Amino acid sequence: MSSGAATRTYHSPRRREQAEATRRAILAAAQRLFEHDGYAATSVAAIAREARVTPRTVYLGFETKAGVLRAVWNRALRGERDDAPVAAQQWFQEVLEETDPERTLRLNARNSRRFKERSTELLQVVRDAAPLEAEIAALWERIQTEYHENQLAVVESLGPGALRRGLTVTRAADIIWALNHPNTWIQLGVLRGWTPAQYERWGGDVSCQQLLARRQPG
């Protein structure tokens, strides 16, 4: 192996670390600006200045401003494992693996609350920017569609006999999708001043009341 090849191999992990650090800086800067100034008023140049990189670096990493917002959203939703879908996240698997139906729905409400706590302003950014740009409209639609799919998976994990009589799996998924929808949190948490704890408790209570069959005593 030549000395040049050895040098490239040696520095490769460091370059990857630097690239990931740059990516995190861009996403953090973009989220701050999007939430403070809104999507329309935030330029790629402003994101670059805030992150202390060049605009070219932003474009190389994300292609468009909408691409930056999409990546910011994925990081907020999925955490550091932003390349893994929600279904593969440990906190979602915990819900699916729970064997007690009521506990499943309350864990689902907990996850909804945790996400809303860290992402309320970002949710509003995406929702408000959707009419402005087709790519963001597609992102907002995907957010809602994927969330319904995840709620359907939660309902299906409850097992046979868990749902109250006459309630279909699809209708049950519709119910908890609506309860945990971003718009519901914005209405209650932002406009009406509910605390995250109140939102979680209400979401868990109503989910159980609306979905689950009554347990027979004894």
C-alpha cells in the first residue's frame, strides 16, 4: 500500500467526524433561524452565517433550503438516528412490544408528548410553510401520512380482543392519530396553554376510553 493510500485511510474516520459535526452545526443553526424568523424569511446564506460555513457547504449537504428543513425535521423526529425510520427507533419499539393494551396507549401518549415538547415551534414552521413551496407541502403531507401509519401499527400491536366492540382497527388508528396530531397539540398546548403533562394524561385517558374494551372484573 502506498504512503498516500495509508494517509487517506488513516484520516478517513476524522473526516467523517468533521463532516458530521458540520452537518449538526448546519441543522442546529437552521432550526434556530426557522423557529425564530420563519421559513420564508430564512435564507441559505443566513443559515451558513449562523453555522459558520459557506453557502456552498449547505447546498452540497442538502441541495435546497427545503432540503435543510426536511433534514431538520428528521433530526427532531428521530433524534441522532435520523437515518432510521420511526418504526426502527427504540422508543417506538417499546410501544409495540408492550403486552398490556392500556400501557401501550399510555406509552404512545408519552412519546407524543416528548416529541411535541422539543418540536412544537418546528411543527408550526413546517405547517405554515407548506402553502409556500411544493416540497414543504409534500413534507407536511408525509408527516401526517407516516404518523397515521405509525398509529395504525400501535393499534395492530394491541392484539385480538383489545378493541371495544364494533371498533375497527382503521377507525381506532384514526382516533389516536387525531388525538396525537400536531394540530391538536398546537391548539391545546400553544393556543390554550395546556402543559405537556396535561396533554399526555389527556391523550392517554381518551385513547384508552375510546379504543379499549372494558375489562371484566375478577
